Amino acid sequence: MQVFTRIIRVRNEEVEREIKLLREVALALRNGEVVAFPTETVYGLGANATNSEAVKKIFELKNRPSDNPLIVHVSSKEEIGKCAVVSNEVEETIINTLMPGPITVILRKKEVISPLVTAGLDTVGIRVPYNTIAQKLIELSGVPVCAPSANISGKPSATDSQTVIEEFSGRIPFIIDGGRTHIGIESTVVMVKEEERRFSVLILRPGFVTKEDIEEAINTRRFSKPVEINYSEEFSVDTPLSPGQKYRHYSPVSHVVIVKNIKNIEPIVKELRNGKIGILGRPKFLKEVRRFLEYINVKNILEIEWCKYDLIDCARNLFFAYRMFDRENAVLILVENLEESGIGYSIMNRVKKSATYIV
Ligand code: TXA
Ligand code: MG
């Protein structure tokens, strides 16, 4: 069914000026409509998490497998207790030190949250975004808001309104355009397990909040038992702890190739040389790859500079660049292999999941 979509342009500094419009969107959200809005990480496709009919629409709109649970967003830390139970001192510390912000904590779910949100699990991912538009919208709606990234399942997350419009215009009543998102990759997802002799913090999805940031937060106080922090991917588990981990992700239409050694790209590029070849990297990488492509007679090249300053820029630009390559019909994207420390670890986690080859 075709719906008329209103696109509402708001900037973070102007939230109070646009309060009447936001109130209208919040009311629709409360009453069971799905609306798209910016957060500091990526755009979200939000619905009232207490209303199963509304939640169902999200899975249909995104074509999302129903066993992949959604994150519930609340407007402040004080609201968390309405949706979930904080069970121990480590969860409490992570919440107090790192929220609001780009982190999601898996907690024990309360009854009010629709079972569709959590795909039947007894836990729920909770996040308090710091983006002012998101905070105000959720606050005005008066309900917890479940929101996955605002993209068709499997595609790169939406970090600008144009992408959301391309995928959801005519399908939902409101899209809030808040410009490009600051962080550009999704929140860090963590789960705390209390064991007999220790607390174990598992990073289920790395994000802008790094392992080092979590360590620092943990070190702000003393606990009754030692606290260990690990990436869940380092453990082999038959059933993934975070159901989202088992699906192919973040993939543009173009094939992504991670380049460790430039000399190895020749066979792949030769096969596709008639199409447009994309390059995503820092200036030195761009220059070296371009020189090599020209040497093997590739003419149709599209370069995107991944960052001007540091890895924070790389995070911000990754999905935005993937979407640009797709709009330009690149057949291949040659991506620089970044150092996997700090935020670089989280960025490369996304790139690897989207990649067809590593050479
Ligand atoms: O930054 C973000 O987190 C964005 C913005 C919109 O807030 N949202 C987002 O949602 O990335 P989504 O649905 O694309 O990713 C949610 C991730 C999935 O990997 C899912 O499996 C995991 O969180 N997750 C959600 N609830 C969970 C639970 N109860 N237990 C384990 N993993 C869970
Ligand atoms: Mg997603």
C-alpha cells in the first residue's frame, strides 16, 4: 500500500523550534505508526515497543528475519527501569558511565515490551541515544521505541536521510531528516553475565564505544568480584549470542574486496575491468591503488577519500561511501585494510561482514 511520506527537516540545535512538528510525529509513533529518525550512530526505523502490531510492521518493512531482535530506545537512563531489570553492579556502572551514548546493554526484559521486539528472548537490548532529536521524539511519544537501523535488511545502514528516503518513502508516514549522523556505525552491544567467581562482560557487537572505553568505565569503581571483558566473536558458540551476527550484513550491491596486498587485486579487477572500479581508502592507499589500476589499464575508476583526519572519520564515512558507490554503479569496491585497534576494530568488523574477498 502506498502511503504519503512527510519529510521533516530538523537540526539538533533547532529541536525546540520544531517542537510542534516533532509532537505530531511522536503522536503517530505512539499510536502504532512506523517513523524514521536520526540517532548519533545511524538512522533508526522506530515503532512503539509495547504494541505488537506496530513492531510487526518494522520486520515487514525491512524484510528482517523475525528471529533477529530489535533494540529498545528510551529517552533517559531513568526510563530504563520501565522496560528492563538492571540485575547487577556491572550493568549499573556501564549504564551510569556510558549512557546516554552509542552503547546498547542487554538486560532482563519486562512484560510491557512486546515479545516480537526480542524475538521471544527474555532479554532486551536497551539504548539511550544522545542525539537531541531522537531523545525529544522518544520523550514526546511517552513510550519505549524499538528501532533497528533504517535500511532494508542486509544493506549498509542508513547514515543520511537520502538513503532512508530511497528505501522507505511511500511506505511510512514520517521521515525526520536530521542531516548526516555523527558516528556512522551502529552502537556497541554488550551483555553482562554474573558467574560464581567473576563478572563477564561480552561485547556482542563492537561499535564506537570501544573495549578500552568499557575497561575505563569499569575501572571507575570496585566490584565484589573481578570483571572480565571480551569480544564474543573470540568464543566459538553454536548459537550466536546476538542473533544478528549470523546474517550477511552491511553489503552494498557492489562487491567489497579488502586489500591487504595491492599486487593481489589484479585477477579480480581484470575480470570486471569493463565496469566502474571503486576505491575507498586514505590518500596514500588511493594513490597506490590508482597507480596500479592505471598500470594494468583500468580506466573507469571512482575514488572516495575515506577520511581526512583520523579513524573517527572513517567510521562516519563508511556506509555513506558504500551508498555512493552503489548510486554510481561501481562493480567493485577496493577497501583499505585499516589497523584493527580501538575504533578500527569496529570499522573492520563491518567491512569484513560486507566483504566478498580479502586479498
Ligand atoms: O546504533 C544502533 O544500535 C542502531 C540505532 C538505530 O540505535 N540500531 C541498530 O539496530 O543497529 P539493529 O537492529 O540494526 O541491530 C541490533 C543488534 C542486532 O545484532 C541484534 O541481534 C542485537 O542488537 N540484539 C538486540 N536484542 C538483543 C538481545 N536481546 N540479545 C542479544 N542481541 C540482541
Ligand atoms: Mg542493522
